[in-house]
Amino acid sequence: MLACRSVLSSPQGRAALLQGGIVGRIAREYVSKDGVLSGPSIEVTAHRVGYLVPSGDNNIKFCDDQLTTNEVAIICGTYSLHTPYKGQVAVWTWFPPPEAWVHNRTGCHWLDWTERCEDIFQRILTGIHDGTGRPQSTTQWLTHLRGQNVSRILIKHNDVCSQQFMDAMVPIGQ
């Protein structure tokens, strides 16, 4: 928790809030929403370290703070543990890593933070605080987060329809 707090009290806290999903929700425990309004940090604006995207004008770039893979791992409470097998490492996290959170089977990859997402987050947080929660592997998180069958069907159908729409409206290579 101390490492997470350390990352989130830096400019990376703003980047975590803006990332949304499980990372953004964890960040909300430590960072105020007002911090987002201050804009990108000096690391980005002066030193050009972070997310940089060219604009239509050659002299202007859009920029923002960006989380590294290691910072996301720290925020999610990741531990790498050596196993009895030579060279094999097990990775466990206190919170689901973003790739498990947004996986198609979970029902948690909507644009908005839903009541279901908040319920899952609160159950994880309560388990951590009362000592019943344990770190889990990504596979265990996928099983834990498995959504209802109807939501998985809806998500799959939405993805297919979205792709068909984009293919029809914005054909590539024509």
C-alpha cells in the first residue's frame, strides 16, 4: 500500500485517474478529482517524458502524463514470487490487473464505472481490510470476475456489430 500511495501522490496519480477502469478507481482512494484539473506535469510539458501525440500543426504536440507498466503493477499491488520450479515466477495481485478487468468475459469493460464494478471493487477492498482477501493470479481474477452469460453475449454481439458498422462506414484501403 505504501508503494501504491507513493506512485499515486506523484504526477502519475493524475495519469492513473485519467486511465479509468480498476486503476482509476484505486487512484480515487488516494487522489482528489481536482488534481486532474491542474493539467500535465512538468515532466511532460518541459522534459517531454510521457504521452506525446503530434497535432495537425508540425510545431505542436499534445501531451499528458502516462503510467508505465511497472507503475500500473504497483497500483494493483503486484507481487512476483519465485516458485519451486527453476526460472519460473508466479505473479499475484491484490487487485485485478487492467487486462483481467477489461477482459470480454468479465462484463467490466464498459466506458463508465458501473454499479457492478463498484460492488466488485468494494468486496475486494473489504476483503483486504478485514484480512480475508488474498492476492490472486490473473487466471484466478478472470474466474473471480466472470460476468453473467447474458452480459458476455451482449458484449460479444456489441463488438461484432461495432466492427461491421466501422467496416461499412470507414472502409480501409478504398
